[in-house]
Amino acid sequence: MLINYLKTAVKVLGRRKFFTFISLFGISLTLVVLMVATAILDNLFEPRAPESRFDRVLGVYRVAMRGPEFSRTSGPGYGFVRKYVAGLEGAEATSFFTDANRTALYHEGRKIETHVRRTDGTYWRILDFDFLGGGPFTEDDDRNARNVAVITDVMRNRLFGASAGIGQTFEFEGKVFRVVGVVRSVAITRQAGFSQIWVPVSTLNLAGEERALLGEFNAIVLARSTGDFARLRTEFDQRLATFVSDDPRFATLEAGLDTPFESIARATLGNEMGPRRTMVLRLILLLAALGFLTLPTMNLVSINLSRIMERASEIGVRKAFGASSRTLVGQFVIENVVLTMIGGVVGFLLSLVVLRALTLVEVIPFAVFDVNLRIFGWGMLAAVVFGVISGVYPAWRMSRMQPVNALRGGAL
């Protein structure tokens, strides 16, 4: 029976090519927008190089100090990451680093705008950069405040041309740094991995920063497995509970070990919502997607009603020969799902073109947008849901048509 429905669906779609084209256009355009949005979100939150291990990583990116009348929110300070994050038991590794600060350096009389991030040596053991030459600086380099640097291939070309760059030097903030490694450029969407130049954190003047709770640092913790997340968070919370303020304006210190998505939820919705903030952000994104689907779904419902009106005689004959309403509804819903699945495939192919164009024009610097099997699967699921929702109501209206009226081409 299902095979017959599918064969009928294909023949019907070829019968009225204009209606089919309008339907496919609307479906494809809707799914292109959804797939492109999903690909961008995937680029933001899913583990990928150099953050391939971030399914096992928790981070501290925001800290809040609160009191009866005042509150301050910022990145963690140097004192915070050293006291509350470093050395968490059960962690495979912990690292701290500054934001990728936008700055300028001068090389051979040229001003070059760039981003510089200062990191410890452990940073290179947690993130997996694609080294095109040389290697990372080490924990020993950081302890001894050596003026060494890792740069991207794009920065190498801007500084030294197409040469290897390893061993060459550049000046930054009055110091001469020697290049020890060149990595492939990283998308700006990578919260922990993005920069264009990396230098040891010890090259930063940290005098007086040992007690700083707020600042421009971030900290990440590599767990041995996701099963260790709860234990690491408990230990971190226990450390925070020991906080005693020496500033009467502030009484509490708030922070969390977050996944990348949780960190966005914390920054967007604040600390007040607690663990629910992640669920709320997911709900907001889901409602936005459903809201976007509403208009094209209503349009497709109208088109489907018009298609059914043209098939009134066929419906009347089938009902006169005993076809049940359930059978007719099933047939028309399957026809609509086939239509939306075809639109899904077209939308997927168009999404590849759009994402390739976004990559080439660098809408997000250095980001590479692609459609993987996960995104394709979500897109096809959306197409099926889209097809079922937009097909059920017209099919139900059609099934209630009286055979005599149907044979006369009467109204629904």
C-alpha cells in the first residue's frame, strides 16, 4: 500500500507543475534558512578543531561579584583562575589564558591590526591546533617568560610573506618575539581557540594581579570523561564557597564551570535563572524556529487545499467505492511528505552553495561553514515535520467531503 501511495504521489506532483514548483520553492527557501542557521550554531557550539576535545571541556568565562547595592560582572581575573580553578582534582588538565585582544603591532614600518592571546603552556595540550610548521611553546617557556610566539598562517604571510616564518622575529609592546610555530587560522567563533598570535601569559605584567578576581582571563578544565563533570563542578562550587570578601560592597562571588553553550546561556540570561538558563535558551531557539516555520506552513496549507479542490472528482469516486477517510488522509499526507522531502533535498543542495559563499566572503572571519550529517539529519526531520503539519489539515478537510458534492466538484 505504501509503495502505491509513493508512486501516486510522484505522478500527482508531475501533473500540476506550477503548484508543485511554488510549493517546492517555499519549502526549499524555508529549509535553506533553517539549515544555514543550524550550520552557524553548529560552528559556534559543537566541538571542532582546535576545540575537538571540548565535549570533555568545562570553562569559566564570566564571574560576578554581588552585594546589597552593587554588582560587577567581567571575565575572571588572574587571582581567580589561580585560586579557584587551577589544580582541580580529577581534571586531566587545566589551563588559563587571556581574551584574544585586538591590538596593533608595527613591523618594518607597517601597522598591522591583529588579535593577541596570552596562554600558559598547558593550553596547547588541551586544544589541538593544526601546526603547519614548528610547534607550540612549552610550560617551561611560560615559567621562564621567554619571548616566543605561535602565529597563524595568515599572520605569517602578513608579517614575513610566504616564507616559513619559523625562527623569524617581530616586535610587540616593546619586546622582540621569536616565532616557534605556525598554525592554520582559526574561526573567530571559537571562544577559546581563536587568535592570530599567541604568546606566554608570563610575558604580561602581572604585578599586583595575584588577588584580582575580575579581569580579562578565561579558564578551561579538561575532564577525563563527561561523567566527571558533576564532580568537577562540585569541587569548584566548594572552592567558591570559601570566598570571603575584603570589599564591603560585595558579599558573594558567582561563577560556573560551563560548556560553551552554557556559557552563552549564562552571558545571555544571567546567573539569576540558575541551571534553568540552558533549558530556557534552548526553548527560545526552538520557539524561534517554530515561529519561522509558521508562515510557510500556512502558505503550504492554502496551496494544498487548492490542490485538493482540483482532485474533488477523484476523491468522490474513491469514496463512492468505499475508500475510508483514514485511507484518504494517509494518502494525501504521504504525498505532502514526499513533496517536502524533495524540497528538503533541494534545500540541502542550496544550503551547500550558500554556506560555501558565506565561507568565501568571510562573513565570520576565518570560519568554515559546512553541512555535516547531523545538520542534514535535522534538516530532513524538519522537512518531514513540515510536510506532516501542512498536510494533515487539508487531508482531514478532504476526507469529510461528501461523495455527491465531490463528484460535482463541490466545495470542501
